[in-house]
Amino acid sequence: MQPSWARLGPALFVVLSLLLLLTPRSAGAQSERERFVDVDLTLLRSVENVAVVPVRVSVLSTRAIEGTLVVEGRNSRVDWEYPIAVAANSEVTQIVMAPVTFTDVNLEASLVVGGEEVERTELRVFDDFGNENAAGLLGVAAPADSIPLTPDGGRATLIELDDLELLTALDTVVASPAGIRSLSPGELDRLLVWTTAGRQLVVAGDPGSIDGVLPPEWVSSARTVIVGSGLLHYSGSGWAEALPPGLAATTNSFEMNGFRGAEQQEILADAGFGVLGLGVLATILLAYLVIAGPVAFGVLRGMEQMTKAWVVLPGLAAVFTIGVFVAGTITTGGRTNGYASIIEVSPAGAAITDTILVADEGRRTVELPSGTTVVSSGTGIARNPGSPLVLRPTRQSTDLVFDIDPGSGGTAILARYTSDLADLLELDAVEVAGDEVTGVIRNGSGVALDNVVVVTGSHLTDIGRLDPAAETSFTLDLSEPARLDTPELRAWGVEGWFGFDGVTRDDPAVSDGPINVSSWLDWRSSRVGTAAPEGVVTAIGWSREVDASLLGGDGRSAIVARAPITNVSGPVHPDLVRSFPGHIPPGTGFEDRPMAIDGEFQPGRIHRFVRPAASDTTGLAVEVNAPVVDVQAWTDGEWSSFDLRAGGRVTVSVPDELWVDDVLWLRSLPSNVFDPSGQVVQLTRADEATQAGALLPAGVRSERSQQQSGLEPGDVERPFGVSEIGRRTEVNLDETGSFSGFGDLFRTYDVWEIDLQEGQEVSVSMHALPGGTVDPFLVVRGPTGDVVAENDDFRGLDSRVEFIAAESGVHEIEARPLGEFDQFGGYEISVLTDPPEVAG
């Protein structure tokens, strides 16, 4: 008879078999879950030249589920968490505003139900050339998922604007009059503020159709109206057949994940951070070496305890390590929060860009107003990786959750809009008479503003300090040369919109300057062409006492106010014509050919010029410098080239028929073998040397364009190289006998004519400007054409000649590139003479 335990064998076998069978059924259940729910990520626009892109997250389920949708930014270190509920056999979508890291978007989305992850997917995009624009639709139907832009500027993705939080990632909003009127007052203010900060609002109606809801300053009978830095365009009901490219106002240059260098010291100091200096660290290291070396050796030897060195030396190392760690924790521990806010005010409210530094340790939460977008983020001083920033958005607010390591800090750049703060700084009574722009600036912030400047284009006036409730008049004289070297401009760096030009960070007057340098440059980069543009009067001031921040602490706020120029009597000055950079799509032959308009280097862009309504632009011309070989205008639905023939810098008139509804569209083509930084196309005043602006048939390139392969060997005169004159200019000496001028070379040389008297001593210098390849070479010819002086490399590559005029008459100073014909770039020429004697 078998023992009782033996009879249990079959039963145990059955139990074990059941357990084994359950394992594949568990995998089958997972497979079943994957079948009933699907998560998908869709990029809605190109990542090129933008800081934030919209990404649609779709959750499709055959069952009713409730859970959490988690989207992880693998590169941006921003995570989103959304509570989500999906009915059976339905789909729920959520649009995420994803920061772009360089030209890369890397997202992973997962759905968590009941604490268990049931689905995961990813989206990885690098250097994508998708639809160039994203347009939100309000009260109008989308004819397709995307439509072509006019003029030929690529395509725009069409997105239903059911949530104004999408605005930050949009270039354009297309709205019907009824759609605009359906907005609440707060929503309307937000849309208008977004427009004034450098975007485009297209109304699917005629001028006057929404006058009742617009600020009085916006009301106009024109179809194209400049509003702040943005544009209001009335397209009529056929908006889908002629949607213009959006305003390319953002770049992907934001990089705030690590606070390093002098440009971030202001915000670090505001947050109470201190860093041990190199001298202190060197002293600590030297002390350790002395104590751990000769001192320890001498003491142990004197005590005849050399065998204890293996205990003493590690002990000293531990003591010094702990000491340095404690000192570092004390000096790098944040004592408060820091911020830098840039507030762009308009009649409808303000657009605010915040750079925040949360200096506390551990988990910290910052509550943001609904609609705040994180443009960039990080958790690190000197790029400590830290933990990702987590966003928990709701309809009422958004929580930012930082997990901050000891000695570190949480950072973020935020974009938001508010209907408040509209009267912080005001520009009023802006008028134009001839070349003078006048107006009134008023401080409504309640505190004193410092370093106040008023700018239009490259012209400015210094206001200095503006007391609370004070107002003062200003005058901008457009006939005067641009004033760039002022303390206020050195503080703001207005003359160097793409770098640190003019910002002397070591200057005590600037070290506690208007705004954190890095924040200011990031903001300016995000407003390419819209920070202080032509055709708009811009006022800038700053204060530590205007606290519009979201987290408290110490910081500073810059206030920017703008007023468009709407009424011009007489011929319009070039600086009063607004330039909007657009985008040139792949496949046009221009996408890899960077171009510049109005001095702004804009890779691969169409540009839209907008003149004050019905102003007189017959005196304007397009000025083209040497490296640009072709300029085209949009007319009758196609691009046509100007008939450019001469090399060097030339100007061609702009036929009035190219201005349609006060808008002129241009694009340019530089030579494909040169550094693009030297290329400029800009509006200027026509003069006696201006060529007639004749257009060639569509598809035909100019003679200048056809010659871009270079000069024939027979055209080159050695040793002076190029044989074609680019520009001939008369030198007019001032009362001190000196002169300074500028020029551009591209397979040409310039001639500067100067009238000298016999025996007059002359010194001429030629200095190459940054961004080109010119090796300066000076040649001076007397009245008979003979060479009287020449020089190469007087100091470095720069050239200088000194001579005494052997005879009276006009001498020619040839500013040349040495030898090679394919050099290009700008240069400065200076002439100094002893004043000629005046006959008694």
C-alpha cells in the first residue's frame, strides 16, 4: 500500500501543470491589452528654425479606460503627465508643446492604467523638413490636413484651434470674424497679444469686419496692418488659396540647461549662488599636498611612527574631501530663487518670456498660470544632469515639478501671455515728418525704469532714466548716421542681435545691467527680425522692482513696448518699411543658399516687406552687395529675377506695381561657393547710380547670376587681381581733413576719388570687416593714372599707404582684394590728410 503522501503526486503534478500554463496566458493577456489600446505620436510641423513644436498624442481604445498619459522628452528633459479617460471604441487626443533640442525631437509616450504600463511608443525626429508652418484655425473649416503657402513658401499644417495653449507653437492663426467674436475677453486678449509678439493673424474677412473687437490702434482700412511686431492680414473668404507664410519669429537657439560663464552670473547672483574661485581651490589643493607630504612625513618620522602612514594619509584625504564638500555645499546652496523676465506690452496685454532658476534642493513645485509653455528646461548648475522637469497641466494651471540635487538648481524658460500689464510702458503720438520720427514715451509701471532707449531700425535715441508716471518726448532723426556706441546700447547690445556685440560684461556699469545676458540673447534670438524691427518704434527699459515673475525671489524685468508707424507724409524712408523673414522650402533651389535681407542673415528665407499704408515708396531701391548674385520678386503668381548685370554693390529701383496691398515679396540667391555671412539685400534710397528695376521673364536668371562661376583668366589683371570696378565714390573730407567710409567687394574693386593739392600729405588705411575673406590691398593712382603708392599687409592683413601728392588733381584710391578674384566681404577705409592751405 502506498503512503498517503505518495497519493498526492498526481495532484501536485496537476497544480504545477496549471501554473506553467498560466505563464503563456499572462503573455497572451499582455498581447490582448496591446490590441485593445494604441498610443500614437504625430509631429505636426517641421523642427527647423523653431524652439517649440506641436506633437499630437492619440490614444485609441476598444475598452473604457482611465489612467495617466506620460510623455517623456528624452533630450529636452521635460516630462508631461495627463490624467486621461477614454470611452470604449473611441479616441482621445492631447497636443504636447515639445521643446526642440537643436533640430531634434525625441519623445516617448506611455499609458499607465491601474499602476501598470499597458502601451508605449516613441517619436524620434532629427533635422526634419516637414511642413514649414503651422496654422491654427478658428471658426473656419480645414480644406485638407495641410495647404501650400503663397508665395511659394512650402506648406502649412492646419490645426483646429480648440485650445489657445497651442499658440506658442503656431506661426499663423486663420480666424473668421465670427470665430474671433466667439472668444471670451481673456481669450481675445491672449490672441491679440500673441499676434503683437511677432506672429500673424489672418482674418477670413474684409477690413472692418472685426473693428468692434480690436484695439483702436489696430483699426484700418488696409488689408495688411502692422501690429506691434506682428501682422494682421485680411484675406477675405479665399484664405486657403492665398495663405502667406507665417512670420519666422523663433529659432531653436534656447540652451539654458546649464548655467556657466559670465553671461549667466547675474541670475546666479540673484539666486544667491556662489562658486569657489580658482585661487581658493588651488590653495586648498596646495595645503593638502603640503600637509599630506612633507608635514605628515616629518611628524610621523619624528614620532617614529612611519608605519601609520597608511592610516594617516587616507584620513587626511577624507578630512579634506569632507571639508571641500561642506564648503561647496554652503557656497553653491541656493538661498532664494532668481528670474529674468522680458515683458512685451501691447494694448491688449503682455507677452512674457521668463527665465527662472529654482535654487532650493529636493522636490520643488512651481504653479504656473494656465497656458504657460515650457520652451526649454534643465536641472543643473554646470550641467548637472539632475532629474527631468515634470509638467502636470490642467485647465486652470500647470504644475512644474523639479527634483533638484544638492548644490544644483532647476531652470526653465517659459512663454506666457496675460491681459494685464498693458500700460507698463507706452509709446504715443508717433508721427513722421520727412526724416524725423517723433513721439511720446510714458512710464506707467509705477517704478523707475533705467537704460531706456527708443529704437527704429538702426536709429535710436537715449532716454536714460524714466521716473514713475513720467513722460517725455523723443525724436529719431533718420538722416543721421546710426548711433551705436552709447552706454545704453552697450548694456542692451541692441547693435548685435546675434551675439554679445557691444555687451561689455566686465564693465561695472553693465555687470548689474538691464537683464541677464543669456536670457536677453535667447529672447532676441526667439524674435529674429521682430525684436526691434524697421517700420516700428520700439522702447526698452528695465527695473528690479517690476515683479511679473512666477516664483518670487530676486531678479529683473525688461519692458519692451512698440508702436507701428502708420502715417507718413512724403517719400518713405527705408527704415520705416517693415521686414518680415519667412521660409524657403526644399525643392526650390534656394533652401541651401542662405540669404540676408536688411542686414539680418536669414538662411533660406523669403522676406515680406510691408510699407506704411498707401505710403510713397517710389524713391526706394533694392541694394545688393557683392556676394548676392540674384534677387527675385513675386509678381503675377511667380518669381521673376531683377535684371542685374554689374558686379559689386548695386542698387535697382522697385517698380511700384510690385507692391500689392502694401506688401513686397523678395528672395535672393548668393553664390554657392562663399560663406553666407557676407551677403546683404536691403531697401535703400535710390540715387543717380540706381539701375532701373527691370524684371526678366520667369525662370530666366540675371546676367550677374550666370557669371557666378567667376571671371575669365583674361579679365584678371595681376598683381592687382580683379579688373571690374564695383563702385566709384567721391571722398569728402571734413574740417579736420579726415574721412571714413565702408564698402563691399566681390570679384570687384572700389575706387575712392579724392581731390588733392600738390604737397598735401595723405595717409590711407583699409581694414577688412569680420565675416568676409578679403585680404586688403591698396593702390593709389595720380591724376595721370600712374601708381603713386601701394601696400599689402601693413599690419596683419590690413593695408596702409602714406604719400605726398606730387601734383594737384583728382587721385584714385583703389580698394582691392589682393590677387584672387573670388574674395568677398566688407571693409572700412580711412583717409587722413593735412588740411590744404587756403589762399589769402
